[in-house]
Amino acid sequence: MFVERALPEAFTIVRVILWMLSTRFGTFLLCGSLSHTNKWPFINTFSNLSLRNREIVLQKWFKHRFFTPVRLAFLSIKIFCVIVFFSQCNENGENLAWEAIGYHVDNHENANNSRKERPLEKGIVEAMNEDNASLPKSLSKKGLEIEIDSKNNILKVKCDVVIVGSGCGGGVAAAVLASSGLKVLVLEKGNYFTPRDYSCLEGPSMNELYESGGTCSTLDGKIGILAGSMVGGGSAVNWSACIKTPDYVLKDWSENHNLPLFSSFEYVSAMDIVCKRIGVTDTCVEEGLQNQVLRKGCNKLGLQVDYVPRNSSQNHYCGSCNYGCRKGDKQGTDVTWLVDAVEHGAVILTRCKAEKFILANNEEGGVRRKKCLGVMANVLTENITWRIQVEAKATISSCGAISSPPLMISSGLKNKNIGRNLHLHPVLMTWGHFPDSLSDLKGKIFEGGIITSVHKVLSKSKEDSEVKAIIETPALAPGTFSTLFPWESGFDFKERMLRYSRTVHLITIIKDRGSGEVRTEGRIKYELDEEFDKKNMKHGLQRALRILIAAGAVEVGTHKNGERIVCSGTNEKELKKFVESICATEGPMSHEESWSLYASAHQMGSCRMGTTEKEGAVDENGQSWEAEGLFVCDASLLPTAIGVNPMITVESIAYCVAKGIAEALRVG
């Protein structure tokens, strides 16, 4: 599964290098003098090298500056090995390494979820349980108009609105439009899960709940990308943070991008409505280890640290909501907006992937050259061979910032902004080890709410209201932890993993000015702004290290190989020198000897709003500049990065866009 989802280039490089290492000549080219032996034929294959020499070879590959494909091969092999070793489990949900590293799975469910409750049962059609004969009947029973074209093997479905995707954008849009009396069909390529279905096991959960099983990355391997792929989308697997759009961002969008929506009462009201519907709370009763460290370090340094609003109860103490909330406390779209939608007649078809939007010439003489008539889709199960043709008055792309652009481009849309201006909120991490002997800091890194506290790194200039970076805490199960942590030697890596449960990580998130593009599915390019982004990342990383040191870490570091320091017994001058040496690094395909892996859980801006088609892919109403009746309603719409967790922003924009669509269809 991992191999099938890997970038083809990476797979090819690994395959070639493994083949070379199986030959003497190839081993000599890749390992040099370490492959020599005193016996004929004087060169060993890699498998016949001593363990020590093999380790030295890998260490050299890790730092190889000029032949970067070797480094990419090392990284790919390392990730595959550690992911399998630390995240896969047997039929009993066990992994023998977990006890050694102090990890256990929190799979306790809420007593209120003991019965097999399925909140979306009224409107869900799960393709995995259907076949060619039953699917038309199931859709018809849900109130959809069905027509079978046996000659072309097409199942035609008619509705008022079809929405591709069910996450923060699609879920809200479905609720708003269905509540206005429209017949809504939601197409979701992932499966439907309820709290009882979640295993909280890292390996199976990543495979089932995330885009490409969590293996998405930029083409250069620099940034790993997490995006939800299930009913509820990112809202079902995100870390629960519910931060409203910052005022300085709203000012920028309304004044500099000339989008009055973001200075309107309508948008402010939408944020309040969204927060109320998903049950946002402002504080928490008890914080987990990582958030305790962030709060303690900030307090020691006299820095402001705020509680992060969450869409869960104040006493929600769950560290595995990124694998679906088994306790049923987190209020994603799958248990809020989509429930509202199906209560008003909406239908959700799972395992159904949109292929292209159906576009025709706009013969009604409108401003837009094309008119969208619906969507063509494929069902991702072996039992169903129908192609699905959905005819609708309005069509909405809500499949996320890395999936909406390829779908629009493959449908024939040409606007230059589609797929460009992609922002990722790139993340680098710092870590600190806190032994169990530090009795004032309780717990393990995988326990407690994932994000309950945040520190904002502010500009020193009073005129500049923007935040340089925010510092939060991540969810890191053993497999993810091991992929990000640098490998320096076998012994060192084992030692690091033995400290896993008390190695606290802080993430630095920046409001990136740099951007990328995604025009073809799975092909993501991205570049940081060399001056602005890297400077802000450096400020955030240095601040995070100071927080960890102040909180009492005995050792701190980054994910750049060798970049660590033991705090105990080190004077303040040396610690200061170390912290000030930290900067934002390049990725594995750079020509730098030391490098890091970045991460992204927030993708936005790739079909941004604009006042003209030169400025954006869609107008202020979310409608394509090229095709009447085709709307975008997801994080793609954001004009820029926002610098904070985007769920509330995305849902609020979706609410406003959907209200506009409902009104337009009512008048029309």
C-alpha cells in the first residue's frame, strides 16, 4: 500500500538504488571504499558489508550534498521501515515495540456511544455495501430522481445541488442548502465512520482516514501533507482548534484584496453561528503533557499563552482525535452540519470520486462563457461498474485545496489562478526531553487534548499587527514521530525512541508568503519565501526552544541532524549561542549537508477569491469566473494564508457562500 501511494519518482529511485546495491559494481559506486574486501573479487555487495560499514554508508547518505537522489532513497527507505515497525500491529491491535517506548492506544469509548448509533443513517448510501442492481434503488429511496442508461453504462442522478466533498466546506454548504429546501447530493470518495468504528491505531487509521494514507508530500519531498479523506473530511481528523479569522487578516482581505465580505457583519455573524453549531468551548479542565510544557515555559519567560478554543467539551481529554474521536466528543461536520443536512433530505454517497465537471457553452448569453450542468463520477468499489452522471442546478467543489484545482483543470477550466497561490502553513518542530522524574509535569505526549494552548510570536514593531508565527503542540504517534526524527545511527535512534513518551514537541506554524501550485492530482510544488517565511520560521523555532528550556527540558533540539544540546550542566551563554544558531533549513533534495522535513496540515488558497478573473479563480460569491453554476466552497477560496488553524474561517466562508447560492437558486 505504501509503495502504491508513493511518488513515482521516489519509488523509481529506491528501486534503482536497491538493485545497484545487489551488485558489486553498484555497491562500489554507492559505498566507495567501504565495499572493499581482501578476498576475490575484492568488492562486496551491500548485504555482505559488516553492520558497522552499512551504518557508515547510511550516515554518509544522510548528509550527501551533491547526489541528492541517494539521500531521497535513504529517506524513503527509512520512512517505510519505521512506519511499518512502529505503527503496524497484529490482529489483536498490538505492537511489541510499544511497551518499550511507553506507548499505549487510548481506545476507550464514551459510555454514551455504547450503542451502534449512526447519525447520518437517514441520508447515507455506502457504495461498499451496494452493487449495480441495488445502488439505483438505494438512491431512489432517498428521494433522488434516477435514470439508467444501460447502453453507455451510466447511472443518471438529478438533484438541485451536487457537492463534491464533505469536509469543513462541503458539510456546511450541504446543511445550509438542504435547510433552504433544496435537494442536495454529497459525493464523498472516502468511507463513513462513527465513533465506534475508530480504532485509534495509527497504521490502519492513516490508511483509512487520510488522503493517500498520509503519504502525500511536495514533489521535492520537503513537506509532508496531511489531508482528511472520509465523510467529514479534515473536520473529522483535525486537532480540534477553533480560532476565528484574525482581525488583521480580515482587514487585509477586505482592503488590499477588495473583498467587502470580510469586513461585513454577515461574515462576523457567520463565525458566531459556526462556533455555536460545532459547540466551541474556550478553556479546558486538564491539559496534557505537551500543553503543560508550553504553558509552563511561557509563564517562566513572562510570555502570553492563550487557551485554544476547541469544538469539544472543556473536559475532553483525548490525544487521538487525529484518528477520529472515539469518544464522540469532537464536533466535526460528520456529527453536526451533515446531520442537519440529512435531516432536511440531503443524500451522501460514499466511495464516489468525481472525475470531471460537465461543462457546456452558455447559450443564455451570460457573463460566463460556460455553464456547469453537473458532474461525472466513478464509484470506487469492484461491485459497481456504473459511471455516475449527476445533473444539478448548482455544482460545488468542496474537495480541498489540493484536490479541487486538479478536478477543475481536468474539466477544461483555464483560469490561471486555478491551482496556484497554494499556501501550506509550513511547520517545523522543536523537541525537549522531560524525564519522568520531573514530577510537576504529568503524563505522556500522546495523552490529553492535542492543542489546548497557543503562544503567538509577535512583531516588535507597534505598527505591525501581524503575528510572525504561532507555537502549538502536535499529535505524534510512534510511527509519525519516528519518520520525522532524524536518524544518526542505529543506537542513537533506538535511544531516542525509548524516550518517545516524554519527548515533548512544539510546532512552529507561519503565515506563509511563499506559495506553490497543484494542477495535477498528487503533484504538489511549493517554495517558501526565502526572506519573509524563513525569517519568521527562525523566530518561531528559537522562541519554541527557549520555552522548552524554561519549562525544564534536560535536552532540546530540532529535526535537523545533530542539532541538539544537553541543557543540564550547560551554562546560559552556551544555551543562548545554540538557540541563536537555529534557522529554517532546506529539505532533503537541497544541497545542504543538514536538512529537515517540514509538515503541513493546512492547505489553502489554490482557487482563491478575487474581484476579477485576473485576481482569482472565483468571484466573491465563490462562483467560477468561467462557468456559471460552478462554485468552490473549501479552503481553496482563501485569498492568502491566515496564520492560524483555518477550520472556523473555512466553515464561515462556506456558510456565506452557501447562503448566496441558496438565494440565487430561490430567485432564479
